[in-house]
Amino acid sequence: MRPKIRMNIKNVFKKFGIKIKEFFSDDYGGSLVEYALLIGFALFIFFIITGVITSILDWTVGLSSDFLNIFGG
């Protein structure tokens, strides 16, 4: 029973290695540089959006505290 399990693990690692080689040598898909640029651009946009949302939230909190100070709440 044990040799069969060992052969399956070897086959899994062999298939994993083949898939990695295919990914790096694929001429039809994007290169790693393109993927890195896309991920970087997505993170850049994400941080811009989160910055705008947090500034809007801070602005509304400031308005509510000013409202409470004016009307004695």
C-alpha cells in the first residue's frame, strides 16, 4: 500500500512541475511582467478608492460632530 501512495505523490509533483514549466513558457498567454503590471495597477486603483472613501467618511464624522456642537447635543 505504501509504494502506491509514494508513486502518487511523485506523479503529483511531476505534474505540478510540468504545469509550472508550461506557465512560464506559454507564448499565447501574458508574460509575468504583464501580470505584475496588471496586479500593481489594480492595487493602485484599490488604494485610491479606499483613500477617497475614508476621506468621505472622515468628512461626514466631522460634520456630525460640528452639528452636535452647534445644537448642543
